Amino acid sequence: MQIMRQMLDEKDRRIAAVLLAAPRASWRDVGRCLGLSERTVVRRAAPLYADGTLRATAVRNPAHFPQLIPIALRIRCRPNRIRQVAQALARRTDTVWVDILSGGDEISTVFFLDGPEARNSLLLRDLPATDAVHSWTSHTLLRVFPTAFRWTAGLLSPQEAAQLDPAPPTTAPASLDLDTPLIAALTEDGRTSYTDLARRAGTTALTARRRLDALVRGQVLRLATEVDFALLGAHAEALLWISVRPGALQETAQALSAHPQVRFTAAATGPANLLVALAAADLDALYTFLTGTVGALGGITAIDTTPLLATVKRTGLIRHAPQTPGRSPAADPPND
């Protein structure tokens, strides 16, 4: 079993930040961005992937997969069974994230459900049959705002971040048969070589590369790097369930999604029609965000702030346990 590290040094954190912004960046490009040698990047980054501290994956955009129904659930559970329920949810292939909220009796999870039958089975059969579950609320995600996916924990300067800006988005390409195996391979390992992608998709490496570029630029697919944000200095994660006047929803969502502490923003159904995931340095930074950034937006009528107690699954990947105390993993890579 892979075991995450408990700490990273400054160089490791900055390398991880680049890979958050550009999950398939070459070692050379990472080094160029940070002013490090390619050798240094390889010696530091490769072990982070090898022990599971960093993991690369891909997440589909439901807007381009008509059969998918994206919903966020707030599930209230018996506190003594909450970890069991969270782990069972994480093992499902249709969950994207699973978090235990700070009250200790509530789970937040996002599903990508494969059509109305799967949705009805979950809400009308699976959850009611789970005796540890008391109640739940369901929010269909209407639109995800991709700007928030540029979160890098504030570890990169504006000049460094600008080097990683993606190419301008294009119109989503029409689906092809090779997309299914290509996406499956990238979900398993977002840094899979183009040769391996070509083998899985039954095509050439050049075609695989061009197709991946088309899918990413068309926002059909999002490449992602999974890491425990606390390793990067973000010790206060929270979900904000925000009620916004309908006429101000688009403007409010765009403003919040562009904030450097926001990692996810989506418009949703329900009384809280905007879901925002925040990763801040500490509770004081969370307070400043709520009073300064959120407080300055006139269209907001109510907010429910729910800090995260534990993350069980993120970007479709089950979170590993941290390494046992006593070992200093940050010292493993050569100090160059």
C-alpha cells in the first residue's frame, strides 16, 4: 500500500504546486518554471509519485457526457459509523470526492452518476437501506467554473504561474471511439506516456497526444494532481454552501472561482445554489476570506461554512494514510 508523507520541504512544495497547475508538465518544464535543474526536479518529484504523495489522474467534465448526472450530497450519519459510511462511499467508482465535515456527523460527497436509474437507485434504495444514515440533501451541479482548478497554495509567483497558463480553450471535439480507453488510462495515471496511451487506445503516440490535447483544451477532460493540501501549507479546508440571488449567481461564481484560495466552484440546485471549496492557510485566513471576499459580494443572502475534518477521497482517488512518525521523508531526496 502506498503511504503519503507527513511533510515536504520548500522545494518539494513548489514542485508540487507546478504539478497541480500543469499535471503533465515535463521535468524540464517544471525546472524551467522554478529555476531548478531538470536533475533536481527528477530526484525530488519522482519519489513523490512513487510513494503516492503525488498522484496524477483525470476527471471527466459532466457537461460533455450527457449520461452523467453530477450531484453533491450532504449526508447525516450516526457519528460512531461515519468513517465506515465514508469509506463505503469512497469505494464506489461513481464518487469523485468524499469528505467528513467538522461536526463529525456529516459527509459531503460528489457523485457522477451514470443516468437517472443510477441516481434513483442511490437516493431511493441505497441510502435509505443504510441504517447508519439519518438523512441527506441532494444538490445537482448545474455548472462547474474551471478557473478554480488553478489553485496552487500561493506557492508560485505570478510570473511563475503565468508560465503554466494553459492554451486557450477551444470548442469541445466530437467524441471518438478511442476516447473511452484514453480517458480510462489517464484516470488510472494522468502522467501515462503517450506510447502507453496509444497502446491502450489502439492508435499512434502522435494521435494520442493530439487527441489528449483536444480533449483538455475542449474542457471535456481535466487533468489533475492529487495531494494532501496540508503538505502545501493549507491547514483550513472548508466547503461553503452559499445562497445567491439568481441574477447575481454567474457574477458571484466567477468572482469566487478566481480567488487564489478557492479550489472548486459550482452552481447547484437547492437553497444553497453555489458550492465553493476553499483551501486556506489557517483559520484566520478563512475568516478573512469570509469577511473580506465573500462579505464584499452583494448578491449573497446566506452562507453555511462547513470545515473539513477528514478527506477520504479526492479527484476520484481514495486518500492514503500518512507515513508513520519517526521517518523524515522530506530528507529522502538529495538536498540539491
